[in-house]
Amino acid sequence: MQQITILIHCADQKGIIAAVTDFILKIEGNIIYIDQHVDREQNVFFMRLECELTNKNSNLVAIKNVFQIAIATSFNMSWEIYAKEQKPKMALFVSKYDHCLFDILGRYSAGELNVEIPLIISNHEDLKPIAERFGIPFFYVPFTRDNKEEGEKRQIELLQKYEITFIVLARYMQIITPKLISLYENKIINIHHSFLPGFKGAKPYHQAHERGVKIIGATAHFVTSDLDEGPIIEQDVAHVTHASTPEELIALGRDIERRVLAKAVKLYAEDRIFIVGKRTVIFN
Amino acid sequence: MQQITILIHCADQKGIIAAVTDFILKIEGNIIYIDQHVDREQNVFFMRLECELTNKNSNLVAIKNVFQIAIATSFNMSWEIYAKEQKPKMALFVSKYDHCLFDILGRYSAGELNVEIPLIISNHEDLKPIAERFGIPFFYVPFTRDNKEEGEKRQIELLQKYEITFIVLARYMQIITPKLISLYENKIINIHHSFLPGFKGAKPYHQAHERGVKIIGATAHFVTSDLDEGPIIEQDVAHVTHASTPEELIALGRDIERRVLAKAVKLYAEDRIFIVGKRTVIFN
Amino acid sequence: MQQITILIHCADQKGIIAAVTDFILKIEGNIIYIDQHVDREQNVFFMRLECELTNKNSNLVAIKNVFQIAIATSFNMSWEIYAKEQKPKMALFVSKYDHCLFDILGRYSAGELNVEIPLIISNHEDLKPIAERFGIPFFYVPFTRDNKEEGEKRQIELLQKYEITFIVLARYMQIITPKLISLYENKIINIHHSFLPGFKGAKPYHQAHERGVKIIGATAHFVTSDLDEGPIIEQDVAHVTHASTPEELIALGRDIERRVLAKAVKLYAEDRIFIVGKRTVIFN
Amino acid sequence: MQQITILIHCADQKGIIAAVTDFILKIEGNIIYIDQHVDREQNVFFMRLECELTNKNSNLVAIKNVFQIAIATSFNMSWEIYAKEQKPKMALFVSKYDHCLFDILGRYSAGELNVEIPLIISNHEDLKPIAERFGIPFFYVPFTRDNKEEGEKRQIELLQKYEITFIVLARYMQIITPKLISLYENKIINIHHSFLPGFKGAKPYHQAHERGVKIIGATAHFVTSDLDEGPIIEQDVAHVTHASTPEELIALGRDIERRVLAKAVKLYAEDRIFIVGKRTVIFN
């Protein structure tokens, strides 16, 4: 049976749930999961549904057309309908750190991530052998102060050629250009190696050590033009003590980064994330 | 504005959500929160809604009547509609341990629990001074091998006199009689001082120490005739090491017990728990 | 058998552990627990020992004298030796929030905290009834912009009269004066309702909501003249979602605050905390 | 500078710490880390030290000889002294599940594990391509009811040929023979996919689902002849809800298994684990 995921958001108003669930009924859908949220400050309604289409002859294009006409227009909705078997195409950006790359490729190979990974882009050649081990095309795209424009051009070329849906920065240590950010708005996920908003910027584990915190963390967030300020997707932490050196914090942090980034990728790949202003709404 | 909570469960079938949300629309309700779950093994549908009634003249009795006729009958639903300001009446059963009692009464006094506590029943007189401090009637009801019947009779008398909705065993160290269990079916909450199903029975912290576990826990569950086997409401854990003595595990465990029992009480008081067979469905 | 706790810190140098453990041997002590730490950046050595004195005629004053002469002088040590049964005297400062107060007094009454609480000081009269319930003297000491000097004078008078060892600010919502801070240097514990260093200052839960974080926390720290920057003793966190309103974050935060403050009080009362610069060393 | 790790255990008696630390002093060692524990029920003393040898001409064989004569004999100690750069040789046993294998090989390649992995042994050929990707010899050793003896013989041959120090069962789905267990006593680590002692045996996630637990876990333990009863090294958990199907519990469990097994391997590789009866003492 075909499964679809429906994502909706619009101004909050009466009757949305009744209208949408009635629509599902009419297209012979069986609701497997429904979740909704109302942001009362912004007065925005969010809904996510997973349905089975019990009629074998269901046609996704037709369903989308009817949904727009019968429901979306009158409620002035933004919406998406995805076939569940459709896998988004994910580009990995890396530099020299390999722990998140190994973790993602391991999970990918084990079939845990509902994505395709057509390519890896890096500003260094160090991790090329890992990409080769996993049989994924690796592109060395230098990106320095002097060749930013050329680098950006090459990145965009590759992303378009491979029809990339979203980008994951797996400890990619270079700035993403404003142009690339605007081309992939709300579609670039970064892993920051601290529990934001604490310890923004460079060397967060050293900062954490110096401040003497008892918990460290990592944060997966969307990339916006405002560094380390994009909408947060996932965070996790671990307890530490006075005995932890900065090097041990970094080692422990790798585990948190791996876990948090993998979770964020999973949430994105399963169409579970909405963005509202500076925040995310996540149906998990 | 009046707020109501609607709890529904019935055999899973098409159109329930559409019918219920349409009903809310017709009674001029504004859905604040909706959550649903389908147990696919048992084929049972569960739903919990919180609504504001925007019409000042809404009448809860009338709403219930209409709901039964218009919706519940055709779907063969089990359902409850509660006014949100209505507080369930909770009886506390205690013996000699005071940590859960202090915690619950502290939270109660601080206004954190949506309940009334009309009485405390104990098989010992030790904790009477604490009840008095908090101004709550305390009844000493001896309960030994020799006076079980009399004890049970007195317990039931008190519970009925005070119109008790549900019972919380805050480390009450006596068996609850089958009669009392059947009178308050799925309405008696116990805190077991282990991470069930590990370490059932007596002295779980000593068992945990002996086995050398690295994590201990506590479990809040409904009381059934099958000891320590009732539906689980909430569990939590803490990491421990080889250095922890049984006494230190007990001390650490008190914190987990407090936290887990308080959470279970809160979930019950806010009408968030369904029971399906040996399991709970909790909308949190 | 008498138990003592020895705390030592000094410049790191060879032979300290051998010398101290040899000393314990000579005074017929039995080491129950030993923990040590070297801060390699500052080159400071820290040690904490718990010993049983197996000789009934052991004299603590004599032991201290011998320790100074035989060990401490040559290593140029800072040190303390405490009899384990000696309870520090703790003053509670509160304003209007009652959750931490209820929690500490509940634990205190249940015998979980190795302290005496001779008095509660507040800049409001609201919580007086709670103090009375627990039989603890309550002093209303107004503290406003206009009477700071008078307030401070009265606070210090009371603290000295009751021979207070350390102060716990259980959500006390007023500034502590520089004079009081210097009189109780490294002896005033505050609970900050955020996961420092994120969200300093006022309304941290509102800040957390606005930023859309997925984890909130609380921090117990020593009070220094630099607000929210004192050495951190304990931190803990809880996961939250987009669905949490600021009010729900505050409610959830109360549980974290309670837990974190209780842990910090316990660590302090058991002489487990050293301070080195802006950080703590905690032997737990 | 050469670093060594010293592990000691013996009957608890006075003067051990003084004697050992004095010994370190005499061999011009600088103690970096010392940890000790006394099991008061069994009256056993455990100690672990990390030292730098400041004298370039230090000779490990000579140090061991002196230690035996000067210290170990009189206290009747069991002890080991390891050079820190010496890496234990670890054999991986796998069947068809690949998630733990990917995780360990990823960490190994990233240089996070202080081990050598000279070979992988499996009773199926499925995971051979992964071993090849990481350049590690893979041996297919069938192990069925009918060829147990032959299988065991081949396993032991390989382990001896490659001079294996310890064995990690990364979701190896076959019984380990008593002979292999006795040859590698306390040197075989298994990952059990439940929070032991709950849900022993097969299909623990299905058991957890059926019982309706709110937390699932995984346990790394040493393999003894008593299935799932060996000394526990590490445990961790994750919260789940009624909504989790057995399949989702399994998927979530993979993450816990990965994390817990990696931690256990790290602890073993760094010589941080003692075994006392059915329990471990872990200096972490």
C-alpha cells in the first residue's frame, strides 16, 4: 500500500483538522499518525499526517490537485505531500574531522537513514579514502580566502548536477556563502560542538573547560546568515567533571556530535521538521 | 473561558478524527491540543483533546448528551469529558518512609498538582506529624495479618466518605486487598523502588548492588492483583558505580522515586493516561 | 569509631600522597576513601580523604597539630580536617518562590542533609508559614533600594548570631551585597534557573523559549561579585519540545532547580568541594 | 616520557597506599592519576595508578621485578603493570547485524580506540565486505549444531595465531563454548540488547514492548558460562513511549547498543576494569 506524508501550516483557524481528516477519508486514506501544534504567539497552525492509501489506484498528482482546490486554498495553507518511499538526496560537506562522517556513512550503509548520499564535498583531500571505502563520489573543492567565488561556484554546480535536496555539514570548517545559504534556505544542517547558546564561536570545548561547566553538549541547527543562530533541530549533553581536560571534552564531545547530527538527519529525512521564525516545530 | 478534556477509545475505524473534530467545531469549541494513538496489535484507537468552549453559555451536561448521541454511539466509543478546573480527589497511603510524602505535600502546597488531598491513611502513626504540618487529616488504620478485614473495611469507609477518585501509595508497605483493588480498578498508583521488570519483590536496591548493575531506577505503575506487574506509568533511572553501597543506592533511589511518583500523579491528575491490557497509553 | 575528613591543596610536587597516607598510618587511621586531582594548568594538587580513627583515644586537636608540623609545613599546604559528625550551619535566603524551600525542608526533615538550618531570612513575609510548619525561625529582613545598608546590617547580625557556616539562596531574588559576599567568600550558593553560561540574567525560561532550545537546565554556583559567573557546583537539564510554553518551561524548570540545588547543598555539607580560580573540583 | 598503568588488588590492609606511592617516588615516577576502592563485603582493596617515569633510563622489566619483591610479596597482591603505549589485540565476532561493527570500525579508523583489531570472525559471510572496506582480515567460521567442535577448534586456532588479548561479541548470535570461555576468562565482552537483569534471553525488545516499559536499555558484560549473568561493564538507556513499535524499539536500541559496547571496549582497552565475583570495579 502506498504511504504518504502530509505537512501543513497556516494561520490558526477553526475547522482545519476536521477538513483535513475528512479529506483523508474521501481519498480512502487511513491515518496512521497525526500530530499538530499551534504556536499561540504567532498564531500559526502546524500539522503532520502519515496515511496509507487503501485504494491501489490512488494517484499522487491527482491527490495533490484535489487537496489544493478542496482544502488548501480556503485555509490559505502552505503544504507538502510526499510519497514515503521517496528518499531525499543529501550532500555531505566535510573537512578533516572524520568521526561524524564515519558515523553517518555507517548508518547509511546499515540502512538506517532514509536518504541517498550522491556525493561528498570537502575543502581538503584527507577524507577521500573514507568516501572511497563507502563507494561515494568525493569532490575536492578548495575554499580559501582567495578562491571563495570559484569554490562557491563549483559547490553549486555539483549540488545542482546531483539534484541535491539538502546539505549536511559534518564538521565542515568553512563558512557557507550567503548565496549558497539562500539557494538552500532551511536546507543546510550544521553540527555545532557546544550546547548553544552557550559557547558560540571557536574552541567551545576549551571555553567550557575554562568556565568549569559540569555538562557539555552539541547542537544541530539550520544554517542561516547569522552564525550559530539558526533554528535548533536537536541538542544533547553529557555530564563532565573537573577532571576532564579540554582534550577529553573534545573526545567525549565527538560522541554527542555524532548522536545529535544523526538524529537531525533522521528527522529531516522523514519530513518531521517545520521552521517558524527562529524556532523549529518537530513532530517526532 | 471553560476548558474541557475529552478522552476517547474504541475499535479503530475510519472517520473518527473527522467526526470528533467536526463535533468540536459545532459546539463552538477551539481545539488547543489533540493527540491520538492506534494500537495496531489490539486495533484500538485512542484520542485525547483539550478544547476551549468559546460560547459562554456552553453547558457541559448538554454537550455530553449530544456527544453520546451524535458520535459515541455510532463508533461504539468509551469516553469521558472532564471540565479542566475539576480536581480529582487523591488519597495518600503511607507507612514509615517520609521522602515521597514530603515531596508530594510540598508540590501540593506549592500548587503544582491539580488534585485535592482530603486525607492520608497509614498503617503506622509515625508520619502523623507531617500530615498535621500540612493540615491534612491523617487516619491511622492498622493493617496486620490479624486484622486485614477490619483494616480493609475502615479503608473503604474512609475512601467513600471522602469521595476519593484515586489512591497513591507513597511507599505504603502493605498489600492492597483484592476488594480494594477491584473497587479502585486502574485507580491505584504505586511506586516500586526498582526499574521493573528487573528486581521485583523486596529489597531491590540490595539486589541491584549484588548484581552489580550500573544503573538503578524506579517505576510508577497501577496496582493489579498481580504484584509488581500492573501497567507502567513512568520510569526513570540514575547511573551508579561499583563504589555505591546498598545504603547509597537507597539514598539515591529516594530521589528517583520522588521524581517518578510525582510525574505519575501529575499525568493521572491531568487525565493523560489510558490503559490497554497490561500497558498504558500516555498523552504527554 | 571517630571519622574524619581531610581536605588538602597545594602546589603539585612529588611525594604528597606517600607522605599523607603514611601520616594516616601513624595516627592509626584507616583510609575509607581517597580521591585526588591535579590541575595541570595551575599546577595545583587536591586531595580528599575519609578515615576512621581506630584508636579510641585519638584527639582531633592533637592530630591537627601534628599534621601541620609533620606534613603541611614542608609541602606548604592549605588544609582542613573535619570531624564527620560535625554539621555545618546553613542559612536559607528566600523571597516568594516556595518550591526549592519545600524541597530542602522536606529533605532536611527526612534526615537527608548533613546540616543544621538555624534560620531562614527573607525579604518578603510570604513564606513565613512554611518556615513555621517546619519549626524554623523566620526573619523578615526587608531589602529594597532604599534600605540596602540597613538590610545588609541585619542580615550579617543574624548570620553571626546564629554562627552560620554557609548560605543557600533558594531562589532569593535580591542582590547580595559585596560586603556579605566577602564575609562569606565561597560560602554562598545560588541556584540559577538556566543552564549557564546560556541565558544569564532575568527571565531565562522566556529567553530559552524564544531561542527555541531543545534542552533547558539549572545551575548551582557560588556567588561572586560577578553576577552568574561564580564557580559552578552542579548542573542538570531536561529535554523540551516546541510545544512547551514559557510557563511549562518554568514548571519543568522548578524540578531541575530543586534537584540541582539539593545536590549542591549535599556536596557542600559533606565537604566535597574545592574552588580553584573560576572552577570547582568536586570529589563525589 | 614513558607512561605506565599499575593495577593492584589484594586483601584490604593498612599501609598499601603509602607503600605503593612511596615505591612510585623511588622509581622517579610522577603519579598522574590514582584511584582506589575497597569492597567492604569481600574486604578487597583495588587500586589503579597512571604514572610518568621521569627517568629516561627506566626499565619496565626491572621495575616489575622490584615491585614484586619490594611491595607485592608482603601484601600478597595480584598486580599488572602495563606500558601505556602497548595496545591490546582485539578480535571481533559478528554474525549478520552490522550496526555495532560499523560503529567500532569507524571509531577504530578514527583512532578513538586504543586497540589493534587483527581479525574479524563470523559464522556468516554477510559482513565480509565491511571488513574488506576497513582492510581487516575476515574469517568465515561456520558454527552450527553439527560442527561445534570444529568451529571452536578453528576459532581458537585463529585467536592464538593472531595473539588475541580479548574478544568482543558485536552482536554475535551464537553460543560461546565453555572451552573458549575458560581460555579467555573475563576477556570476552558481549553486548546484550536489554537493560539486564530485565528481559534476559531472546527478543528483549519484543518483551519490552509487551510489558509496556517506558525505558529500554543495553548492557555490555563479560561472558561467563551462565548466560546473560556475567559481570556488567556498562549500561545505558533511552526513554520510549506507548507509540514505539517493537521495530522502532529495535532501531532505537541499535543506538544504545553501539554506545554501550564502544564504551565497554574503551574501558577494557585502557585497563580500567577489575572483576570481583559477579561485579566489576571500574576506574573511569
